[in-house]
Amino acid sequence: MDILRAALALISHFATCACLSNREEFPTFFRTIPSDFYQSRALAKLVKHFGWTWIGAIAVDNEYGLSGIATFIQAAQEHGVCTEYSESFSSSGPPETLQRIVEVVKRATSKVIVAFMSHREIKLLAQELYSQNITGLQWVGSDAWITDHSLTDSSGHSILLGSLGFTVSKAKILGLEEHLRGLHPAQFPMSAFMTEFWEDRFACSLNITGSTGRRPCSGSESLQNDTSPFTDVTELRFTNNVYKSVYVVAHALDNLMKCEKGEGPFSEGSCADPKHIQPWQVLHYINTVRFNTSEGETVYFERSGDSPARYELVNIQLTDKGTLEGRTVGIYDASLPEDHQFIMSDEPIVWGNGEMEAPVSVCTQRCLPGTHKVLQKGKPVCCFDCVPCPPGEISNSTNSIHCIKCANLFWSNQERDACIPKSIEFLAHKELLGTLLVLFSLLGVFLTTFMFLIFYCHKETPIVRANNSELSFLLLFSLTLCFLCSLTFIGRPSGWSCMLRHTAFGITFVLCISCVLGKTMVVLMAFRATLPGSNMLKWFGPAQQRLCVVAFTFVQVLICILWLTISPPYPFENMEYYNDRIILECALGSALGFWAVLGYIGLLAMFCFILAFLARKLPNNFNEAKFITFSMLIFCAVWVTFIPAYVSSPGKFLVAVEIFAILASSYGLLFCIFLPKCFIILFRPELNTKKHIIGKT
């Protein structure tokens, strides 16, 4: 600390604690090894890359471990990774602490453990887990143990097979191997280190006179073919940091010595005095040093005194000799843009316990499209339930937080992962209900035409002529129109069809009821005409009957014209009754117009029913009033029932109810009024005589 406060620069090749980046406390500290701050963030990106969102964390109980794991947990949270537990222990601590951590690991559901510790702690932990047969874990380690060659010394080292972790990048120092292999004690006769190394390596003695118990060295010993760790330059990781530290000082001093007066970095462009160099002057040049190594690596310091963070991702794999070896499977470079800092290579990865597939470590399996996440109460954000989106909402990505509501004309599909156009519903010809209604309508047209032909072929018979045959033919024609107008209600609604269906229905039914009303009045007048001194038929002859029908029908035509002029029916997409479909229907435009048309029909029907009811007890010869009464009773019953059914029926069934009412009332009129007469014409011709009609025997 006194050295740092004296403005003497200190360059470390091994100290990684993030606390040393504090310039207020350590203003003259530099390092050629990255800070653990970057390693922790790299580890967080690593677990996120493999989708491990539910992990455990264990650290060594010192500044290195506690600071590193705290930074990791914070960075992991930023990436959406949750920590199930965070524990710490020391190799010099009580055994109970280690046992407690083993129990925590045993109970945990996470399958990935981030271990920020040294090789001593990881070997103790691995040995204890191995002894209790706790396997199937994926280890993620820090640089303090991930490439340590002594891991194989632990009896539980097999548990660590497949571990992943970052370590400083290895490099090749040009000429170093040749230099080491060319060393000889003769070059350094006064070096005790060289003498001791040589004697140990070749099991001989360089001291000819002394008694060491070893054979004398022959002089032919050489390091040219040596395979000891001393000449192994394949793992120059921390050694390369020493190399860079030395060159930092060399380049700083070189820049200091090359300073030209008037262009220096100090006051008034001054330079340092080479004969009286001050520590703060060297500190300035170290701060600004920048050079490239023989490998092309750029060396410089950030404002915090840290060097650029570059790591290799190492995967611990088993060698042919049965030992553990770290193989590079990726890189991390904090100086690159955020999206390109972490790069995986094509090298195959061995996973925990030697598995060939990446483990899964999540609190909850991902939520598939069509569902959204709902956090579990009292648990971290990584623990959630996958709840299906409600109808009308979707999620089209995994782990969606919210469901998206579909637009107005769209609805969610069955999987709730896409919005599809709402189906448009209307009473179509091709569906069963529409087809049946069309068939019943055409059957009505056929029966009406058939009866029309029967009446026409027997128009001179008494039963046809007895009650104004002209009104009978007009009534049959209007019934044909009633059956046909029901067809306008089937099919896709359009502007013209919406206006036609309601107005055609209203006018044809008024024409029909007007004819029935005329026939009822003829029955009454005919009976009155048989009374002595009566001249009723004079005032209600065929001309008056036709005028009556035209007048009643004209009123309905006028109502329809006003309706179509003021607010006509129009096609309408109804999205209120059903959420998942659009009901294409004919809006009434003016509800008053619709109910006026319907009310006028009902008024005429009630009037006709009353007259027919009054005429029901007339002499038997004029009993057509009874059939009219029955027909009007059916007609009124159908339309009284229609109103509540019409109001409560949804979608296309509303149209079907209206068509059913039209067909039912039309069939009621057809069968009650014309079927008995057709029966007499075809099967009881003896009753179709003038004698029977006028009641004479």
C-alpha cells in the first residue's frame, strides 16, 4: 500500500480482484490480467447462452470468491438468470460448512453450479460430492481452477469432467522455446537455480568433488528433446502476462527516453530528465502505453488500470492417459460490441459426467407459444406457471410475459399462437338448415301451383265458382310469392337482398291476407244477401272486392316505401353476440319500419280472424268461414310465437326462425283453405254439384 501511495507504478500479472480497479484507493496499480469483474460477466453470458436460467453458486470465502460471485449474480440477474442458492466455504474452514453445502446441493433442483474458487476448494467439494454419489451436475468454473493440472489428484475428479470456464488467453512467445531448450549450466556457472534444476532433471551432479550420491553429469545432457513442464510452452497463459508486464515497462521507458523537448507531456511541453526520472513521470507513460506484441495482441490500459478482458472458454475433457485437460471451445472479448463478445468455436463440447448433450437447468420449462408466464408466489422470476392465453388473445413466442389481444376482425386459433380472420356466418344454401328450408319453400311453390292447376281445370265447377274464384286464384298467386320470398332470406346478405327480403315479405303477406279478408267478407255478404229484402251483394261485388285488396296492399306498399326511403335495411357485421365469429345479417335500419310492416300484417290478420270467427256458425253451405278461421288461428299463433323467438335467436338462427314463420303461416293458409276443396274436387266429385252447394235435395 505504501508503494502505491508513493506514486510507484505496480504492474501485476496475476491479481484479478475487482476491488483493485478502484482508482481512488489504488491510483498506481496496473495489471495485464483481466479483472474478475469481466470474468463474472462472461460467466453470466455463458449460462445465458446455454439457457441455464436456474443455477447454484458456490464461492471461496475470501475477497476473490465473494466479490466475483456477487458480480456474477448481479450480471446473471440482468440476463434473466436466477440463483437458487449462494454458498461459500474455505479449505481451512470447519468441515461442517462443507457438509452443509453438500446437503444444499443435494436438495437443490438446479443442475448447473458456478464455482468461483481455487483448486483447493473445488477438489475438496468434488471429493465430498463423489463420496456421497451426487452426480449429474454441470460445473462452471473460474480461472483459478478450470485449467489447474492438479485436479486429477482428487479422488472425485471425474465429477468435474465436462466443466466449462473462462481463463486468460494463452499465447505463443516467439523464441521462448528455443531459448529454454538452449540453456546450459555452463552459461550460468554462478546460478544456484540452474544448477539445482539441471541436477534434478537429469539425476546427476555438477559438483565433481562433492559427494552427492549422484553420478557425475557427463556434459552431454541437453534440453533439446526435453518433455518436462519447464520446456512446455503450449499453455503460456499467466506467463504471457509476465511477458507483457515487462514489455509495458520497457515501452514506457522507451517513450520517456524518446521525448523531445518542447513536445513533452508535462508542463510547458517539458520531458522527464533521464538522469533524474521521477516515479510519477514513469506512471504517466505507463498510463498511456500502447503497443502490439509479436502475436499481434494490442496491449494498453484502461482508465481503471485494467487491461482489455480477453478470455478463452475451456472445456475439461478426458485425455487418453486418463487425466483431465482443458480444451478451448470458445472466446470472450469484452472489447468487442455487445452482440459479438461471446463466440463459440466448432469444437465438440463434453458435458457434465461425460454426457454429449447439454444439460437443462431451469426452474420451469419454457412456456410455448399460446401460453404466457405467471410468476409463482414467493419464488424468483425464473419460476413460473405457463397459463394458456384467454380466447381472443395469443402469444407467438416462447416465454411470453403477456398475451396479445387480436384485432377486431380477428380471433385466436385453437393453439392460441396466431390471430386468424373471424369466420363469417350466415344462413347459406349449402348448409343443411339452408337446404332444408329451400326444399320446404320449393315444395310449397309446387303444392300451390298444383292446387292452382286443379282449380283452373275445374274452374267451371260449383265449388270453385261458389266463392269468388278470382280471389281464390289471386290468393294462390300470393301464396306462391310468400313461399318464394322466403328464399331471399337465404344466402349472403347484400344491400339489395336486405331491402328485398323484408319488403317482399311484407307486401306479399298483406296481399295474401287481403285476399283471405275479401273471401271472408264475401261469405258474410252472401249470407246476408239470402235474407229477404237484402241487397248486400250490390255493395260488395267483384269490383269492390278487387278494390279492397288493392287498398289494403297499397297501404303496406306505402309503409315499405317510407321505410326504404328513411332508413332501409342494410348488411351488418354483428360481432357482439359471438366473440369468435362475425354474424353477417341484415340490420333493420329503422326498427319502427320493420315493426310497422309486421304490425300492419298482424292487424289485418286479427281483423280477418274476427270476421271469420263471426261467420263460423253460418249455414253449412257457406262453411268456408270455418276453414278461414282455422287458417287465421294458425297464422296468428305462428306470428305471436315468432316475436319472442325472433328477439332471442342468435345469428343465422334468427333468419331461420323468420323463414319458418313465413313457411308455417303460408302452409297453414294453403292447407286450411284449399286442401278441403281439392279433396272434394279430386275424391268426392258427388259433392261438387250446384244442388249440394245451394243446399237443395
